[in-house]
Amino acid sequence: MSYPYLSDVVRALTGLDLPLPFATFGILVACAMFAAAACLTSELRRLYEAGALLPGRRLVNGKWIVKPPHELVSNLTMLVMFTGIVGARLFHILENTHQFALDPWSMIFSRSGLSVFGGLIVGTLAGLVYVRRWQLPVRPMLDAVAPAMMLGYAIGRLGCQVAGDGDWGLAANMALKPDWLPTWFWAQTYENNIYGEVIAAPGVYPTPIYESVMALACFALLWALRRHPFRTGWLFSLYLLLAGVERLLIEQIRVNPPFSFAGIHATQAELIAAGLIVAGLVGLALLGRRNAAPAGAQAPQT
């Protein structure tokens, strides 16, 4: 069962039919952003108090404005959220150009159909511009934001699951289901999904649930390793690797249009995931050396 709007949730819980046309996907994405912002604020405050990050500085009307990095999170979050939505829509259109050509306006203003990787890439680029405008070091900031991004992804995918926005998987093979596993974790029909699509029983793989579980596990690992002794940028490299592997695995049971060029037959998400894996491995190899600074000393801002 899907609950595209808040009214659907209220009706299921209470039986009341109230006019609450608020999209559950948007609500959970907002929750994801707030959770990620709280996580990032906590980590930036820790780094700032430990002397690993200096305040951000920005010249405005001939005067320098100086702020601790954790006080910039709210504006950074809003910027990343809005630019991420634009990027998610753009990448979805690029992935479905034929559908866009048939009815561009409905696709642009649809409440469904967003590419998570598009939001990730465009939002991250916008965030980097913001970070540099405040003259903050890029690599330590990327390390700080890595666990927050994974946490936000985990919660955001719950929005896909609740709304039934089409990010489900292939038809589930019930013959492969372990007896101990609940049926809802293996196959769902997403009745009342926001697309209005009818899915035949027993259903499809609920891939948003799988992604949320994997992303939460990745978040726990990144959070546990955030005090790593390696060079700045190492943790973000690990994030890239984990994000790429997670998405590449889930794409094997997802429904996405493939691309074919230069002998390569893959979906947009698979291509991006492969790029993230390569970038992550290169980063881990280059930055996997211990910092020369002794324990407790301020790490260089690079």
C-alpha cells in the first residue's frame, strides 16, 4: 500500500478523510534534509572546537563576515535542497528524453520522477561553490558532510517507498524468497501509488526499503570512522565508494531505461555509480596515509 499524500496516512490511521494534500515524499525529503543538517552541524561543531576547522570568512560590502562553519549549515542546506531538486528533475528528463518530448510540461512539473544522483551531483556542486565563497577548505568539509549525506539518502528513500513514486524493482521471484523473510520485504504491489500504476500480484521488489537499510548501514560505518587518522578527503572517498556500490547493486533489480553507446549497455544510474566507485577507490588509494600531525594537533586545512 502507498500513501502519496498526508491525507492518505491520516485516513489509514484514523479512518478520517481530511483535506491534507501534502505530498508524503516531500515531507520525508524535508525530514531527510533536517536530519542531515543536524548531523552535519554536530560534526562541524566538533571539528571547529577541536581546531581542525577555522571560521568561514566572506567579504561583503568591504567588510569581512566571520562565522563558525556549523553556523553556515542552515543556508547551505537550503541551497543544496533547492539546487538538488532542479538537478534531480534535469537528470530524470535526460534519462527519459522520449517521454519528455511527448509531454514536456507535465514531466517538468510532475510530483514524481526525480533522479537521486542528479540531485546529489548538482546539489554537491552548488554546496562546493557556497563553501568556497566562505573560504572554507573543501576536503575537510566533504569529510564532514559524508555521513550526513548518507543519512539523508536513507530517510529520503523512505519517501519513495511511502509515496510509491516508481522507484520499485522488477517483478519479485517468490520462489527465491527465504521462508523466514516477511513477504512485504520481498514483494509489494504499491497499491494507490502516486503513478496510478497497477502492479500485478505478488508484486515487485521494494527496492527503496533495501536502499534505506543499506544506506543506514553505510551511515553507521561512516559515522564510526569519522575520526579516522588518514588525510582529509579519505572519508568522502569512502562515501563515494559505498554510494556507488550500493546503487550498482540495487540497479540489478530496478526498473530503469538503459543506454547503449560504445558497446556499453547500462542505465544512467549504473554509469554514475561506476564513476563513483572509481573515484572512491582512487581517493582511498591517494589519501589512505596517516596525517603527519600528532594526535590532538590541528590538521592542515586543505
